[in-house]
Amino acid sequence: MLHALIAGSGSEIPPNLVKNEALARIMDTSDAWIRERTGVETRYFVDAGTSTTDLAVPAARRALERAGVAPEEVDLVVFATMTPDHFFPGNGGLLQARLGLRPVPCFDIRQQCTGFLYGLQLADAHVRAGLAKTILVVGAEVHTGFMPWSAGAWARLAGDVDAPLAPGEWEFNTRIRHLTVLFGDGAAAVVVRAHEGAGRGVVDHLLAADGADYDKLCVPGVGFKHRPFVDHAQIDRGDFVPIMEGRYVFKMATTRMTEVAQAILARNGLTTGDLSLVLMHQANKRINEYVQRALGIPDEKVVHNIHKYGNTTAATIPLLWDECARAGRIGPGDLVLLVGFGAGMTWGATLVRG
């Protein structure tokens, strides 16, 4: 039987380091306030005009190089993002062209923070069905497009000016601080190859979605529920910025992530003691610490990087994978649990042997 093996990975972090203290220049917040609630200490932002595909290209190239795969060998692309370059077309075809790939099928998927897990399942299914042998799976985001800050605020954030914000802007930025302090920009990619033989590759997936409470975490405007899909009223209200009911999301995430991790281990006859590493979606360190305690997993098996990058949505799990792989923490046969949750609501877990 063919198995989907993660043969290489790569990532790209944009150049602009933004510390918590910098955000306090444009809203009522502080380093202590952000760290206590989220675990985020820094994040990285792209330069203005840099797109999600722009970040994905170097990440994908590094993944191909580390996998020893030539671009012409790729026969499928899966691109997970909630921050595409354009409303349409999707980013998959844009990435295919930028990388100089053959005109292969390209999937664009929208499962937000669980996008990479869904993309990995899609890649695994194609391998098992014999439909593809070499697949590029990408998770990438440029969240700065969600930041409704004026040019003056961006300049103040960067420390270029010390001029006061326009009247009302401080209050508006503060009103949505619980969201904007969370996010960073970033991209990561893996190359999945068909592999024969037991002991390595994707073991199992367990994914789910329930849209009954989608409005607890969503972007309320800028969609085809509206006519027109975007107008000045939506922009003036800030309806292009995500909304989130924090207590609901915390409870949903901790419950679902714990349940799905336990379920996928049980149905494969495994326990947490069999795991070498656990890589969780990096949305909030408090959520992940809660899940870790509920599962009884020791600290040395759980990796965090939210303190460095913030929430990079579809990029968080492959970014963790890439960092661990480059650090030598994922070896052949090591059992790794990937687990996450996201808007939709979606959640899932994947077991992979390195």
C-alpha cells in the first residue's frame, strides 16, 4: 500500500518584527496584557504590497529543495489560506505559475486554522488512490490586510513618526485589540511523496466541521450574503475585520482538540506515551496548555512557537513541522500528532510517522 510521506518542508517569515510594546503605540494594550491572554510576544508583518503567494513561493522552494524534488515532478498543489491574493482566482494556480510547475491540478481550500490538516488529508487521499505521487501542500497567510489601521498608525507602529492618531482611531484600534494582537504573517509548505512500505508516512486523519455556530468566529461582511458584496457602510463599520466570542472559542477549542486527539489515538490502538511530538495549532498558548494537561502530555513532547510568530492560521502547523524537522526533532518513524481547530467551526487531528 502507498503511504503519503512528508519528504521535505520549508517556511518563510516576513522581515518586520513587531513586539508587543510597538502595538501599545496605536491602541490601549501592553506587553503584559498580550502575554497573559495569548502567549504572544512578537509577530512578523510583511511589507505593504506583499501577498500570500509572495510568501508561499520561497517556502515552497525550500520544501522542494529539502525533499530533493524538482519542480517538474510535482503533480498536485494544495493551497490552504484564508487571506488569498484575490477574491478570485485562488492562490493555487498563482503559486503553480510562479514556481514554474507543469499545468497540474491546484486545489484552494478554506478551512482557516485547520486548513493544513484538511490539505494533508486531501494529499494523502490522492496518494492512496494513485492519483498523485508528489504533492505540494502549502499553508500561508498575510493577516495584515485585516488590520484596519491608517497609514499614520502604521508609521507610528514602525516608530517612524510620533504624531498622535486621528480622533477616534485609538478607541477603534482598542475595540478590536483582542483580535489584532493575535495574528502574524507567515508561510510554510511540505512536499508529500508516495512511499511504499510500513513504518513511515501519514497514519490516519480525523477531521470534523459543524457550522451551527459559525458566527462565533467569522468575518461578518465582505461576502456574497450582501448586495453588493462590499460597500462603504461595511468598511466604515469594520465588517471586514474578524469577530470572535473568546469564551465560546476557548471552550470549543479545548473540548474538540482534546476529544479528537483521544479519538484518533484510540482507534489506532495508541496512547500519548507512543507519541514523540505533539504539534498544535498556534492560536492561543493558554488553549494549548489546557489541552496538553487534559491529555497528560509532558512538556518535552509539546512544541510552541506562538510567542515568536503569533497566530499564522493555516501556516502554524507546517511551520512547527519545518522548525522541528530542521532542528532534528522529527526522525524516521517518530510518531507525531498534529491537532487543531478553526473557524467554521472545524477541528481535526492527524497522525504522521516521520
